[in-house]
Amino acid sequence: MNLPKYALSSSERMMTFEFTSEGTKGTIQKLVKYQETNLKDLYNLAFGDKNHETGEIDDKVISNNGDSEKVLATVVATLYAFTDKYPNVWIYATGSTKARTRLYRMGITKFLNEVKRDFEIYGELENDWDKFKIDIEYNGFLVRRK
């Protein structure tokens, strides 16, 4: 994605990334975490605002900072960094709400040609997985670097 991105800082293992969103509501700290699951080589992508009291991700808050495309491009940049270090893993992502999952689907759709060059991408249906298609409401997404 040839879009502006925020500068990232990461943990040594590339499991946690942090950046600062700058927009109409000021500066907002964001976190992206890749979390191991109980399945081999499957990680969950967790993303949201950094809760300043706990230091953890708050994926329920609605920032509306006016920079969603730049934030999305930055999250995608973490996918590249993570899969550079761990090239054979699958990453699962879903929104904390149906509306957020829909926003992620719209972002994938907008840049689908670019995404498909570097990643395999599947959409989660009720009891199945489908190669990602435009205009289908998915429950989540599964990606792996080509």
C-alpha cells in the first residue's frame, strides 16, 4: 500500500507495535499485538487505542481522529514486518464489533489488488473459509504472506 504511514516502534520479537495517530482529536497512542493462539503458526492480530492506565489495547473505543486510512496503512505495515520475521504463519483478524469488521473488509476491498500480490487472504463465513471476495460479509479474515 503506497499510502502515508505513521512511524512504528516494535518489540524485539516483533509481537507488539506502537504508533501515534495524529488527527482532529489530537494525538492517540495505538497498539498492534500479534498473539499466539493454541493452533500452531496461527496468530491473532489485536489492534486498538492504548489504554494509558493498563497499557493494554482498548478495542472498543471509537477515536474518529480523521486519519483512518493512514492508521490502516500503518497496521498493514506491521503485517509486513511481522511476516518478514515469521514468514510461514497465518494471521487472524476481526473487528471488536460487526461495524469494525465491515470497516476492515472495506479497507481490504479498496486495496485488494495490492493485498493479493503479497498475501493469501480468506474470509470467515459461519462455518467455513472462503477465498476473499468483494461484497461478502465476513466474520473475520485470515492472511498469510506469499
